[in-house]
Amino acid sequence: AQQREGRERGLLIVGVSPGGPADSAGLMVGDILLDVAGRAIEATDDLLEQLTGRAGEELTAYTLRGLERREVTLTVGERPS
């Protein structure tokens, strides 16, 4: 994850679908997604680029919850139409 002025930057999670991939990985509203599969995530487009075409794959992600940096495993789901 990139650091600017001593702070990590990422994408704030504002919604988690019950039973969805983020919920299954233990992500919560208010977590900050820092990195998915080795790529820094700073915008929704960054996340979509990392997940597109990877349904069913397990990816390592890093999040920030409060001051705690956490490693989680995400299983990419199909994007609803």
C-alpha cells in the first residue's frame, strides 16, 4: 500500500452484502482496503481491475481496521448484473 505523509491510503468500505465475498472474508463497513493481490487500491477502478475475470480465485488482501493492519483471504465472486 502506498503511504503519503506517514499514513496509508486505501478504499473505504461503505457496504458489505450479507453472505457475499467481503462478508465471508470478515470485512466490515469502515474497514479500509489497502491492497489486493499485491496491488495498492486507492479507487474503485483499482479494485474492479484486480477482480475482473477472477471469479472463484482466492486473493490475499490487506485492510486497515482502526489502527490494525490485517491480512485477509478473499474469494472473488461473480458481480451481480
